[in-house]
Amino acid sequence: MKRSTIIFLSIVFLLFVSFLFYKYFINIYETTVEVEPEKLFADNQSSVIVSVISLNALGWKALFRNSPAEFEIIEGESLTEIQFTDSINGKLILKAKSETGKIIIKIKSEYSLFPMIVEFRFIQITLETIKFHL
């Protein structure tokens, strides 16, 4: 083969691999919400991190991408205090107050068609819940 043919085929191959890499690893196909931890205690010290995660075609976190999102507390605003909000990276940190109850958060992400709803509860610390979680 001629040298120019090898160079041309190499360039075409690199463009094809780059296109596949972008489509399967970088491009966002859907978003999901992660809540850490799932159960919280109403003790004025517990905090919860709500993160919006963008997923690629393989179901992994999309490389080099963030998920801008807006958070709105629909129910239970008096039960919690907002510690940190990062709408560019899609992250919300809430701190529990001393009251128990349910909190519902509506999340509007740039990459999702419909708003997502997250629901979790602040539960009272008792001896039984401590034994259950140990």
C-alpha cells in the first residue's frame, strides 16, 4: 500500500473511534438522582446529599459532563435547612432539624424531559432504630 493510503485510513479510523467514544462515553442519554444516605434522623446533625447524575449509553456516569438542575422543596420545607446548593453540578445538601416527617423535592434537570421527584423521611432516633441500624 502507498503511504498516503495508510495515512488516510488511519485518519478515518481515528475519526470513527473518536465518534464512537463520544457517542457511548460522553454523550448524555438520561439522568438519575442519587440520595445519600437513604434514611435520616431528625437530630439536628444528620445531612443528606441529593445529586443529579448524567448517564451515558452504557449506564455509567457520563465522562467530562455535569448535570445542571434546579431543586424545589415541595413538602417538608420546615423540617430541613439548606446547607449547600450547586445548580451547575446538580447537587443539594440538606441538614435535618429536630422534627420528623416526609420531604419531597422536585428536580428539574436540563437533560431530562420531565421533572424528577425525590421523597425521603426524617425519622426519630430511638433505641430500636439504633439496634436496627447496627
